Amino acid sequence: MLRTNPLYGSAPDLEARPLLTVTDLAVQYRTAGGTVRAVDGVSLEVHPGETLGLVGESGCGKSTLGRAILRLVEPSRGSIRLDGRELVGLPRRALRGERRRLQMVFQDSGAALDPRWTVGRLIEEPLRVYGIGGRAERRDRVARLLADMGLPPDAAARHPHAFSGGQRQRIGIARALVLDPDLVVCDEPVSALDVSIQAQILNLLQDLQERRGVAFLFISHDLSVVEHVSDRVAVMYLGRIVETAPRDALWRAPAHPYTRTLLAAVPSPERQARRARRGVNLPDALPSPYAPPSGCHFHPRCPLAVERCRSEVPALRAFSGTAHRVACHLA
Amino acid sequence: MSAETRTGAPVLEVDDLRISFRERAAERAAVHGLGFSVEAGETLAIVGESGCGKSLTAFALLGLLPGNARASGRVRLEGRDILGLEGEAMRRLRGTRIAMIFQEPMTALNPVLTIGAQIVEAIREHEAVSAADARTRTLSLLARVRIPDPERRFGEYPHRLSGGMRQRVVIAMALACAPAVLVADEPTTALDVTVQAEILDLIDDLRRETGMAVVLITHDLGLVAEHADRVLVMYAGRAVEAGSAAALFAAPRHPYTRALVAARPRPGSALRQRLVEIPGQVPPLGAMPPGCAFAPRCPAAEAPCRETPPPLQSVGTAAERVACLRWKDLRAPDQSPVRLGA
Amino acid sequence: MTGTLTISAARPRPAGLVARLIRRPSAVVGLALLGLVAGAGLAAPVLYPGDPLDMIGAPLQWPGMDPAFPLGTDMLGRDIAAGITHGARISLMIGAVATLVALVIGVGIGAGAGYYGGRVEAALMRLTELFQTIPPFLFTLAIVAVLQPSIPTIVLAIGLTGWPGLARLVRAEVLRLRDGELVQASIVIGASDARIIGLHILPNVLAPVVVSASILVANAILTESSLAFLGLGDPNVVSWGGMVGAGREVIRTDWFVAAAPGLAIVAAVLALNLLGDGLNDALDLKRALR
């Protein structure tokens, strides 16, 4: 499972001090219908050079969590430590300094890129914001990045709309990497792409990680993709993490009933999933986010639920070894 | 592009379907000579990536092409040619003999009418039944699509239902008059994966119960593997491969199909394994190469491939067809063949 | 690595703004008319040197009676054509400057409210609503009457009544952008608020603002004409509205005295409306990229 990485030797070393530590993070929205706890006490870690996959269905809060880590939305409680430095509550000036190490790739790079600017200017902007390098040096870096992304050198003079969806994602990735961050949050980076283009982008991300040692928090609803890219995976349901495990362990021996349901639902030629699904008929009633179920959020849909599941919130505790953790009373 | 020869005539036959657009005084061909057929009780999946023309084909089947598009060829529904039908004649068929469900259920549902009222309307539009009878039928339809508590749901508005529920309502509407063919255009793309599985299982069960034929349009090969009997792979407006789903995954023949099957992240693969890529991208409508549309991206393309588009020919049994000049010369795929779960 | 990919060449480059504008016949008409009016205004000191308010001819001559006065003379013997061309300068100038005032205030308030939200937004929006509840023309009248009519006061008055609509428009556009990926991406790369607003938000709200501006100029011209008609225009300059007002008394016999300047007003306002329409379509980025 190890492969050599020029920056970190053999990596990712899950015993090393984590690069990002999130503790008991919560994000709340107040809307006309009530208070929504989009993220409800989440703790996780990302180690240098690793890819942590964050997977869950719509409404589970994974995108909100990604944005909260970047402080695009303000958490209502909890801590986010980047290499030991606390980010929550950090004043904006100081936060700007930390932003260099934390970047983001969006689902639709086309929407994130100003259509009036040229690609070169867009990729160069982070450097300008931080006053890095002179004009010639910046142009150099942009050209090298474009080459790394497999984009033609004349791309710098063109506008984003001249490119296809896959190419625009590459531009978005280039922009995220130009500052050489330690961690990049990828929010559904390939969900809007065709399968063949998706493969290109996933391979690209992998190459970039191997060469630069950057860590990814890879957010997606697509389990097959998450399984492919991740070293470790965290499964979210209604604002909480229900299971974290090294990727192979999660697929071989999922411990949480929700994880098992999710895995059984993935359509695939390789599995006997169809047969396994007979009998597991989830009532199609996703709980309202304004009034989540008490105790374990999953208990109304869980085939194994007992009384304790309704009254007591299960904590995320070790299941097998420290790396595999589950939030279930019955695991 | 001849129809299948099997016992029992196919309920839907498409022959040499061509669709073109008029865009700023230029005529652009989007679908070139497509041919396929579907039998009663089976699911044909039309699979391809964005821009391949699969949705356009679906619209053509129902006479729903946009104003600036033109279709030619033959589409026979239960033996009757429907491609040229207009207005009232087509409207009578839509919903009764051939129905369609879309990716986004809200496009089919009226937000200011209750779902019960909409299904009743769908029934009474085509059949002369009393309101009471229509209501009874609606309730049983809602139960059939496994909507819990149909009595209560009858009076609810679409926005109160989840995405999966709405799609079930849309299916109920489509099935209201027991059509012979159901065309499902990416019916679950907008839904969560757990809901997606339920919806497609539901469609399978209904198909078995009613004997209707299903044309499933999708880009997701996983869905194809689990829910399709036969598959038609499209690329840039043409069929490149056709055959049974099992055969397609066990031994894909066309280079594009092989690449598509290989490009999917596979469970159980080793950590950090590279996916097989298809370099480049689909040529845009106005810039199709003269020969095989896939040739610029094909690892096996040679000079003859670039001259004329290869015809769709039978290989093996009559049911298996490939549009490739070189498929026989290609090496066996590097991965072990995929066996579909029973 | 995939190696270099070719960029899809078939997606056409959007034609330049002017090219897109010219494609619409109504915009062409608008531009032409506006050019005519502006040209007349610019050429006024050359075509009709001296004060247009000088009484230089026999009074109430019909257009065409005397070749020296192509549009005739009014009841005081003043050359109507001179009045119209000089009036064009005044009208366009007042229109442009008043709109500029409205733009500065409106965009500033709208962008501030939209971007910062919270209490700032609440305060600014209450201010906007306050100004909106006052009937615009009466407000203009009041300001001009109190401050004594002159070009600066007229410009100020019109500017002060024109900004609320613009502020609401800008606020809506800024809100739309603020929650979108564009601004989020800019925040993530560490851009400051000033940079985000100045470089990303404002340029992208430019389109609807420009269209509004053209309509504002038209409204300013109408308002100024109305003020002058009522006798509240700057007494030292000739104005279309003033000319219409003066021609009121003889409208039953020598209607050309009021009609000529009236037509000029119509032409200018129509031109600006057509231009605004055309700009709306031409600046619509999505349309251009199709």
C-alpha cells in the first residue's frame, strides 16, 4: 500500500501528526422553517499527503463541512486546526495568511472562474493576491502549471468558456494548486463530468498528489469514485459522521448499517448487489432536516434499531483498531 | 439496420433514424442512421456520454423534438409507423401506448395541482371514465409504485414530496394507461444512490408485471449492468455496439465500449491504480471527422477508419453488432472480464 | 499524463460588443438617432454661433417660409433650429451628469448593502426605501424650487431621485453573485473584500447597470424638460422643455413652435430607450456565448 513520495518518503503515514484536525465542528443555519444543523458535531483528521474521502447523500452536510473548513461559512462551535494552528475565530487578516495552505476545487469550475478574465490571469491571481514573484516569474509558473494539467500553452490567453467541462475543471485545479497548498478540499470535482473525462481528472489528481504531496479532502456522493481515490473514507449522514475507516476496510467490512445500505445500493457490474438488495427496502422517507430523529439519526430507517438507538446518540468509537471507527450502539 | 428477427414481433422498431438541427442557417446532423428494436417485457439500455444523441432519440420516439429539429427514418410502435405523426394523432398515442419519464420529475409535475389530481387528469385525458373510477385507479397506481399511505398522498402537492417520491408519482402517471413502451431518460440521475436503486428496482418489477418494454437512457454503466437485458452504445450520434448486457460486459468489442467499461472506477481495485483514460473529447456537432467519429481518440485507428464511418455489422449471433473495422484485431482487454451478478 | 489536448475549436468566439449591438435593427436606429441628437448638440456653436435666445428674426414664421430659419421662429423671433441644437447640448449634458450622480450613489449603496449584509444592509435599504416613497417628480420640483433653478441644482435634484431603483438592482445582482462560486473561489484564494467587489462583482453587474443607465438618461431628459416647461428650468440657457412651454400659448395657431422641440424630446428619449434595449441583449453574456 505504500508508494514512494519524493516529499514525504513513503506516505501517507497515518501515524504522523495530522495536517488538519477538526473537532466537534457544528454549522447551523437559521431559516424561515427553523434551525437546520447542517453539520452536527463532526470530528475528523487528514494526514499529510493522504486523500480522505467524505461521502454521503444529498443533505448530509458534506459540502457544508467542506466550506466550513475553509471558513466560507462560519461554524457555530468546534475547532479546526491546521498543523496545530487554530482557524476558528481567527481574525480575517491572519486567516488570509493561512488560506495559502488550504484551497478548494469546486464542482463547477466554470461558475467559479470569472468569464471576463483570461485563463492565465485567473491562474495567476492567487499569486498576485499574495504578492508572490514578479510578472515574468508568475507567467512562468502559470505556463508550467498549464503543462502539468495537460492544457496547451496558448490556453493562458483564452477565456474559460472556450474550454470543455473537463478542461475547465483542470483550470480550476491549476488555480487551486498555484499557491502550493498543503490541503485541497475537492467538492464533487468530477460529478458533472462524463465517465471518460472523469477518469482523466481522477488520474490527474492522483499524479498531482504523488508529485506534490498535497492532501485532499475529497467530497462526493459517488461511492465508486470515492473508493477509487481515497486512502481513508468518512461516511456522513444528516450532519454526523457515522463511520471512518481505511478504504479497503470500509468496503470489505462496513460496520455501520447505513454504510452497508449505501454500498448495497451502488449499481455495478461486478457485484451481486441486486440479489443483496432484495429484502432491504428502505422506506423512502428522508427525515426533515428541521426535525432530525432523536438519538441516532439513522434509527427510523435502520433494520437493526433498538430502543437505545432512539434515546442515545452513539459516539464515534473505535471498531477495529484505531483507524476504523463507527458511531453505532450495535457495532 | 434491420429489425431483430426473433419469435414475436418487437413492440418498438427503429430503423435508419436520422435527426438534424437547423442552427443559424446550417443544418447539423445529430443522429445518423440509428436502428434498434425492443421486445415486450425487456429493457433496452441506450448508453452514451453527453452529446451522443441518446436523449434526442428518446424525444424523437415520442414526437417531442424541438421546433428546429427534423427527424427522418422509421419508428414503428406495435407495427404502426409513428415518426411522421403530428398533433392529435401523436397525442393520442403519448401516454397510452408509449410514455416517457424524465430526469427531473418537477418538469412533469404541475406545482399547483395535487399529485392525485394530476394522475386523475392523465387517466381522464385518454379514457372516458368517471371521476370516482379515476380516483380509485389512481389510488391503486400509487400503491403499485409503493408510495406509502396513498389516501393521504393523493391530496398532497409535489413540493411536499422528496425527489424519489416525485419520481414514483411520475412513473404512476406514465403507467396510468398501461403503455406498451416506457422510455426513461436518465430517470435517477438527480436522485441519491439509495433512492436510485429503489426506483430502478420498481421499474423492473413493473415491467415484469405488465410486460411492457422499457427503453432506459443512461450514461451510467453500472445501471446498465444491473437493469438492462440488452444494450445499445452510442457515440457522436451513431450506434457503435449493440448486444446483450451480459456479453457487453464480459467481452466488449468496440474500442469505445471497452474504454468506457475500463474507465469506471472498479471496486476492489488496488490502491492508487490509474484508471484507463480516453484522451481528448467528443468532437462538437459542426466538426465531425469524415471517417469513424471515434478515430481521433482510438488507440487502434488506422487509415481506413478515417475515411468512411464503419457500418454496424452483425458479429457472432445476429443480436450482437459492432461498428468498427478493427475490432477483431484488438487484443483481449487487460483486465479480467466482468461477470454480471445473476 | 494525457499530453496536450486540443481545445474544441467549433465553439465560436463571441463577436465584439459593437458587432452584437449592430445586429439588432432597433439598436441601430437608436444609435443613429442618438448620434443625430448628439451631433446637433456638438455642432450647435458652429451652426448657430451666438446666443440662441437672441431675437433675430420676424416672429412666428413657419418652417420653410424663410430659408434662413429652417424650423421657423417663435413668438419672440428666436430661431427655433438654433434653440433645438443648443438645447440638445443642455439636455444631453444634464441627462448624463444627473445619471452619473445617480450611478455613484446607487451603485455604492447597492453594492455595500448586497455585499455586507446584516445591519449595514438593513440601514442602507431603509434609506433607499425612504427615498423611494417620495414621489420623484415632486421631490425634484421641491429641491429645484428651494435651491433656485440652475443647471447644478437641476442635476443634483434629478440625481437624488434616480438612485434608489439602481441601488435595488445592484443589491440584487450583488446578492446573486455573493453566494455563488465565483465569490467563494475568490475568498478561498485570499482576495480582500475590496478586490472582490472591485474586480469580480462590479464588472459582472455592469450589464444591467449600463442598461439602467441609458433609461435613466432618458428619464433625466424628460424630467428636465418637465421642469423647464413649468418654468423651473435654468433661465439662462435654452431648453427643449422651456421651448415647449413657451409655445403653449400659440399652440392652436402656430403649433410648430411647441411641436419642434417636442419632437426633439421624443427623438432623444426614444433613441435612448432603443439603445438600452439593444445593450440589454448585446451585453447578455449567455446569449453571446451560445
